[in-house]
Amino acid sequence: MLKIVILGTGSLAKHLSNAFEKAKDVDVAQVVGRNKKELQKFSEYSTISNDFNAIDDADVYIIAVKDDAINKVSGYLLNKTGIVVHTSGAIGLKAIQPTNRGVFYPLQTFTKGKSVDFSTIPFCVEAEEKESLETLKTLAASISENVHLIDSEQRKKLHLAAVFVNNFTNYLYSVGEELCVEEGLSFDLLKPLIMETANKIQTMSPKKAQTGPARRNDIKSMESHLELLNKNEHITLYKLLSQAIKQAHEEEL
Amino acid sequence: MLKIVILGTGSLAKHLSNAFEKAKDVDVAQVVGRNKKELQKFSEYSTISNDFNAIDDADVYIIAVKDDAINKVSGYLLNKTGIVVHTSGAIGLKAIQPTNRGVFYPLQTFTKGKSVDFSTIPFCVEAEEKESLETLKTLAASISENVHLIDSEQRKKLHLAAVFVNNFTNYLYSVGEELCVEEGLSFDLLKPLIMETANKIQTMSPKKAQTGPARRNDIKSMESHLELLNKNEHITLYKLLSQAIKQAHEEEL
């Protein structure tokens, strides 16, 4: 049985503790956080505390707080022997003060109140000590079938890639919504297309899946599109993305 | 029973004829196209012809060819009384020469060899004659539960929105793939995130779903990301999209 303590009460802390609660051989012994109201929500299946100086002993301490608080929170664990991990894609391993440290990064976006199937989420684990790495692999495998050893450099690049495919993609969805609303149309019209676009690259390389006016250098269509756009940032974005697609496929034209 | 003729042998022609073949009260009487090899694939459930001067009489003629060939192909139907429709998002109704004309635009991306669930695909129909519009609605409803009356102006805007959420989004996926490959990582790592990002906005407005460094104006994270990027087009894109996200959420910061 692996005994764990979760530090933090945000969305990721909630999703993780929910998942671990159902896992065999893992015991969420304690959840520690400052926000009393949020903390209370963990009380049904774990001990809770808002005192960072009264953290239980455990095999693994999972710091699930904002990036810039990781270093400080890890300081409360300096006298512990268990493994101290953070859950961030962007922060290096060394931000953690205790020396038995690691990273436990689930590569997924977590939304408050929206359940997530952990079994398919890629877990990126990293640790300096070999034995600790094995423990983290076991812990991740208790909730996911998709565990990877990823070092800090690789993880930063992955996190950057995630910004492109998640944050930036979501912004393009919002442009789509805006264009629909302008025309008195429901954004629902675009939803099946959005799902299929994401679905398609599950089995096909996005480079191969690329279609559209820019892909086939259809200048007439691109010009009519630009005429339909009102906002400067949409025009700039349309031109830049079309140019990038054109360039990436130039050799094929 | 609605009798239809499909003109064209590409991906959309195939997907449509497959769907209509299973529909009650619709008969794909003939498929007409120049490409004999592709045409042959339709022969198991329809009469085929590569002679555009020997088109059967039908209730609806569906032109599923490239945008710039629509006008020409419609010219072969000038002596017909049935409704002549094209299937393009970008082309106006008036590109069709016969006067009993309309549009039958499925808002989806179609991939060769990849089956699609037509029942959820939004069909945008348009026609000048009221009776023809009713026929197109009935035809669309025979394969989809998602039929909309959309005029040419709205359809052009929808098609533009589709470029943002499909073509441009797919390009962002390809940037994600490139960043993974550079680091010796599998693009598979990003696939669950891509699915969840698309899933999320099925029930939540993308503007509300927006997360990431730009959303919270986390300058430090954005600067480290920019340092990790090598290609100029990726850097420009990162800056532009971050700026646009920041601007869209400025009032909330």
C-alpha cells in the first residue's frame, strides 16, 4: 500500500484524489491546503489539514499548487523522507527543495466538475533516485495505463506543445464561435467538425491530414475569406496560419 | 421515393452515396464522373456513367466536384427539371446554371476510407424555390438529424469559421507533432489532450474554457516557451496567438 499526501485543493488535486481513491494499493492519507472551503470537499475520503507544519508521513507527497508556489510548499517537506513531487509541465525538478524529489505530470487539461478518464492520460514521471522513480511509476500505473519516463527538458517541450494543441486550438474555437455569432448562427454547427478534426489525427499524422485553401494554395478562396473578416487580429492570424500551411506543404504543390 | 443522381467520384461523393444507399425512401439512381477507376467503386449499388451528356432524370442532382468545376458541371443539367445542388461551403447558389437550384452542404471534413456518422452532421440547405427547399430538407433528413436552412452569406461565414476550427487547428496539431519529434517524443502523448480540448467545448463556450499562460498573462512562462522555439514561424505564431488570447481576456485580469 502506497501512502500519499496531496498538497493543494485545486482542480488537479481533486481529480487526482478522486482517481487515487478508487485505486487499489494507494491510500490518500491526507490532503493539505490553505483554502478551508475547498479543503472541506476532500474530507469524505481523507484526513484534511490546513496546517502545512502538520503534514503526515507518507511515501509520496504530491504538490498540486500553482507553479510559482511549488518551491515554497516543498520547503514544508524538508524533514520528510518520502518522495516529494510536483505536477507541473513547465517547472524543473530542482524547484523542489527536498532531495528525494520527482515530477508526476499528467498531460491533460482538467476542468472543474468535469470527470476525466485517467486510464488513458499520459503520466510523465521523473526522479533523481532510481528507487523513487520505480515508486512513481507504480503510483502512476495505479490510475493510468499510459506512464512515461520524461526528463525535465523533454517535459518543458511537451508542455509547450500542449499550449499549441490545447490553449491555442481553444482560441481558434473561440474565433469560430465569434464568426458564427456575428452571423446569427449557433456555434453548435461547428461542434461535429471540431470533434472529427481531433478524431482524425488519432490515426493519421496532422501533416497528412491537412486540408483547406492554404494547403492547396487556393488564392481565390483565401481572398474571399479575408474579405469576410472584420477584426484585424483575425485577418493577421488568417494570413499567418495560411502562410505557414502553404510553406509546410510547398514541396507538394 | 426520391431519385437522386450524384455527379463526382471523390471522397464526399463516396460518403454521400454510402449514406443514401442505407436511407429509406432515397434511390441513388446514377453516379456520373470522369474518373473511370473511381467510378467503378460505385457500381455495386448504382448505375454508373462517365458520359455527362447521358445523365438520367432525377428529383435531385448532387454536384460533388471541386469548387471551380461546379459551374461547368451544372451546365450539363440545363435541360433537366429536377433540383440541381452543389455541396460546397464557399460557393454561392448562383454558380449553378439551371434555375431550379440549391445548396446541400454537409459541414464536416471527409477522409478517404474513414467512415463518418452522418446522423450528427449539420446539413446546410438552401434553395430559391420553396418546394425545392422542402425536398432538400427531406433529402437531408433522410441521413441526418441536424438539418439547417442557411443562406449563401451565412454559409460563406460558416465555411470561414470551419477553416479556423478545422484547417488552422490541424496546423497547430502539426506544430505539436513537430515539437514532440524534435525531442524524440511520440505525438501519441498529445492525443488525449487534443481529444479533451475538443470535448470540452461541446458543453462549454471556448471563451470560458480558455486556459494557459496567455490567459493568465503569465509572462515568465511565455518567455520560457519562446526560448524553446527554434522556427521563426512558430515564434511569430506563439506571440500572435498569446497576444490575441490576452486581449480577449484583458477585462478579466
